[in-house]
Amino acid sequence: MDRPEHIGRKYEIRRLVLADGSSPAGEFLASLQPEDKRKIRILFEMLGDQDRIANPQMYAELDGPKGIFVLTPRREVVIFGFRHARTVHLLFGTLVEGRRHTKADVKRAEEYRDWFLKQQGITA
């Protein structure tokens, strides 16, 4: 299992690790520039410690029953995740134009979330 990105008072922030050992979120985070990594670390601390990020341009819950959210530390960077128990699971990240993610991105996030829950014996 990966080490946590952040252990906060409210949530532990972790990258999802797939059955093949890969971590789409981990690979994305590793590819970012140092300034983006610094901004993301601040968002992880806010979410893990306070269970909130007040700036709606940097955090948004997506519509729908799946509980997927996006972190957007800057206009072009989007990270998808969800909460389960006391853990925030980072699913994957992508570079986008104008803060817009695609329906395919949302579907991918839902599929990763559903896979994780199935591994836990929970039906989505």
C-alpha cells in the first residue's frame, strides 16, 4: 500500500492503487511541476485537517450519487477523488482547458470508485 499523501485530523489522503499495482493519481502527481505540487499539498492539508476547501474554484463535489469530487489547484490541473470512511482516495488527474473536465473523465472516476468499493465488499 502507498504511503499517505497526508494524514489529517479528519481524513487521510491516499492514492488509489489498482490491482496491477499502478496508481494513476500517483503517476499524475509525480509528473507535475514543483509549484503545482506545492499547491496540491496545501489542498490536501485543508481537506485532511478541516474537511473543507472554501474556494469553489479549487474544490467541487460533482453532481450525482457517486460522491466524486474534483480538486483544481490551478486552471489546467484537475484531480478526481472520493471519500470513503476516514480516507480521501485520489483516483487520477488530468490536464484540461478552462477548468472543464469531460464526461469520460467523470465516468472513469466512477469506474475507479466502483472498483475500489467492490474490492472492499461494498456495492456501489
